[in-house]
Amino acid sequence: MRQKDADRAVVIAVTSRAAFGSGGDDEVFGEGTAFPLLQALKRVNERLLEKNPTESLLFDVILITTDSQQQQQSSKIISSTRHYGLEVSRFCFSSEEDFMESLLKNNVQLFVSTDKNQTSQASQKGVLSALLDQQATSPPSEQLRVLFYGDTVVQADTGPTPTSRRAAQSFMAQLGEMQQRFGMLDSPLSIVLVTARGSKESWGSALRALRSHGVSVDEAYCLVGAPEGPIISLLRPHFVLSDGFVLEE
């Protein structure tokens, strides 16, 4: 899908290693951990354009390949996206050492990977990142589910760098604006807040902080130290925003 306004696009970079698995055949790769995410992003775009054909606030997906073996099969990566009908506007092929340059050059607002080292490196450079759990229950393809960890509400002077804060707040604002395009029922975008360790007061602070940035929470859970695994399995989010994420009240 061609973006109508590049300045309004919400650019999300997903690694091809996360998007595609080792299965498949000679022509296409199998589905990877991030496959449902790519389907859900496409669905949000479709619903936005159904409401307004001139909509410019859309997800713009970049597929980035740092795996040397997959880079040798670049045509198979491109063929796989077409085969599955995925919405990818650009393909970037780079080494592990310089993939950050590709993220910064393309103004990536969220980087998604199954590699913890990659997401940590991106976060340190001020790019909002999400690490996918390869063992998690597969999320739905018809609704994008984003989970915020409210335990990461910290003071500005003790949190991540100003660049990281700005990136997080910008992404939040864009999600909130997208949310407003849809009603409460049958929305293709769901936002959930979970606080695992904090008190009810910290849960309330996180909820207010999200609202102050224009984000309406569809579901909110205060676990007060209870195990978070069961509720995460039930919610089945596509990604979790936690490490390095700051919500300022």
C-alpha cells in the first residue's frame, strides 16, 4: 500500500527472521512469530481506509533482513510477502553491525524482533522496540493488540534518554489518534494496560498517564504481584511495550 503522506505514516520495522519461519517450500518461507502482527497491521490499515479513502495515518511496514542466510534468499523473502498478501512497503538488507543505520534512515518508530540483542541495541539508540516471545500463544490476525506495562511509569530524570521518551510518546500519540477513528465496538485496534508489581495507586497513575497522551485503554489489569503469565496468555498481545518505555504524568 502506497502511503499518501510519508510524514503521517507510522513506520514499523520487522525483522524477516521474526516474520518468517524455517518451514515452507522452495518458493516461500513458512509463517514466523511476527506473521500475525503483519496481518493485524494490514487489517488496521484496511479498516482505516474503509472509513476514509484519503486517510494518511496508516502503518507503513518495513521488512529488515540481517540474517546472512536469508539475505542470500532475498527473492524468496519478497515472494513470500506477496504469496501471503502481506503489506510491506520496503525491504532492507543490512549486516548485524549496521542495521541501526537502516532504522534511523527510514525514521522507524517501532522496531520488532525476536532477537533481544537487536531490540536492546535499538532501544539504546532511541528507537522504540518490542521483543517478541517466540513461545507465546499466537495472537489474532483481525485485531491489533498492544499491551503496555504500567510498571514502567517512571520519573523523567530516572528513566531512559530524552530521545527514547520522545519516541515512545510519539508512538503513543499516533496509536491514540488511530483509536479515535474507531468506535468502542468492533475496533481493529485494542490497547491493554497491565501492572504486575505495583499497587493500585501506581496502576491508576499509569492509566492516567496513558490517557494524558491520548490513549484510551480497552482493558486494564492490576495484578499486585500475582503471576502475569496466565493473563498474558489470555490477552494474546502482538507485542508488549515495557523496557525503556516511559509514561510521564
